[in-house]
Amino acid sequence: MTLTTAFRAAAMAAATSLLGLSGAAATEIKFGIGMPEGDSPEYNALVRFKDYVEFKTNGEITVRLFPNNQLGGEREMIEMVQQGSLELSLPADGAMAGFYPPMQVWSVPYLFESAPLAWKVLESDFAERMKADMLETTGIRALAFSQNGFRSFTNNVRPLVNPEDMAGLKIRTMESPVYMEMVNSLGATAVPISGAEVVMALRQGVVDGQENPPAVVYTGGHGEVQKYYTLNEHTFGLHVIIANEAWFAALDPGHQQVIRDAASLMAWTENLQKTEGDWRYSRRLAEELGMEIHVSTPAEKAAFKEITQPPVLTFIRSRVGDELVDDLIATVDAAKAELYGE
């Protein structure tokens, strides 16, 4: 074999190795999220999605990650997915409600008593019907719902033990009318601010506090500019793994299954790590950043629930209708009975 022949053979072998087993050239897809690269439930789940897809497709699909709002805020990334310039993203329920208002139904204060109960409902027939309706209404495919976490309040003014402690505070919320209604019902003032701008708003005193799960407070930098954290777990926040429908529909059935399975793996990764993060990140916030942590008692939560749930339920019913609200509450009750035997 001549040197030229050997070179050509090596080149052909290298080219063949870059093709999948099916002979198709590798296709790169983009996945954008708000959280920065690092040890967080969101980013760890994102890496598992990438690794699973690339392994199961023999490299025929590669996933390029865009963390830390590199492509814009959540709203911008949802628009990109809807328009087809981005294949996948992971918006929170509040941001998604701007495109699909029925998402507001998940924001009923104190809807879930535990994370396992929420997980069961996230995989229920109710959740599947919502995914189908979202696709029909918005053209966006929801691959899975996952746990963004139980949201709780931080602030720089005082510990929030009782509802009256909220009076007069300016609290950042997502751009969601439901979260704004909940905060306002407690005598505070809700200020909707993009997730990418929260830390700066807290540092500059534009707002006194915000509400997020412990993992987000730690990894997102909120704990560096906040003093008090009350784990009152007022709402269970969701993430939605969304995909551009035209891109997804063009995949062959085998690759569609891989993407669905990867989304499920991603959701469960976030579910478990978010729950573990409730205590793991709370300890780190206290020990490393000096935050004063208060874990609300059942009686304290009941006092917040008594004030926030009635007006928020009324508001949500006015926006999404009684049928959807009643369907979700019935689904939660059934899941609770199945899970706990009550």
C-alpha cells in the first residue's frame, strides 16, 4: 500500500467514524437553560440528557449546551423554541404561563404536601392531557414536567415567621400573575423581574427579597445578597422540558423515543436532586454565606395557607376556569389516597 493510498484509507475510516451506524451525519441540537454551568440540579439533569442522547443515538445526535441565559432569558428561549431557532429549553411554569395560561393552575399555594405526591401528579393523566393541549394551543411540545422546587421567601429586612411579617416588603416574582397575586395577598408588593436580572435587583435594593427553592438561591447567587430565608414552601414550582415541534416531528421514531426517554431521565434527576437540595443547599447557605434560615412549622404554614390560598384559587379560577382547577385538585386527592392510603 502506497503512502497516498494509506492516507486515503485513513481519511475514509475517520470520516466513517464521524457518521452514525445508520450512515447519517451527526446532527447538533441546542439546549438552553437559565442556570449556570456547575453542580446544580438543573445543570446536572441537562448533562444527563446530553449524555443519554449522544450514547443512545451512537453520536448521530449531539447536544450543545447553553447554560447561564447565554441565549437570553426564559421568555426569549421559549420564543426561540416556538419559532424553531432553538430545539430545547427548560422554562419555569411562571414563564411558560405567558405562552400557555393554563400552567397557572399548578401555582395554587400549598397544593402538595410532599415532593413524592407532586411527582405522582406530574406523571398523571391530568399532566398528559395538559401536554397535549399545550401542543395544540401553542405548537410547543412539552416532553416532561419536572420539579423546580418548593419555593420559599428570602429577604434583607427581617425573618418571615408569620404572614404579617410580609407587610410592606417588595418581593421579586416571576412574570406570572398568579405569583404576583399570592405575594400581594400577604400585604407585600410583587415586582416581576426577569430571572437574569434578579441578583442585580436585590443588590441594588430595587426589591427587598424574592422566592425560590434552596438550590436556586445558592447556585443562582441570591444567597450572596440576601440575609434571611424562610422555608415556608408556599408553592411547588415546575420546570417544563420543551421542544420545537417541527424539529421533533422530523426525527425518526427511534430518535423520538430516545429524546422522550432522555427527558424523563432529566426530569427524575432534577426531581431527586431538588428534594435533596432542600436540606443540602440550606446548610450551605447558612454555613458558607451566613444566611439566617427558618424552617416553617406546620402551624406557621397553615397561617400562610389560610391567607394566600382562597384569593389565589379565586384568581386562578377566573383565568383558567373551574373545570381545570377542579380536575387538578381531584387528581391530587386521588394521588394522595393512592400514595398514603387515606
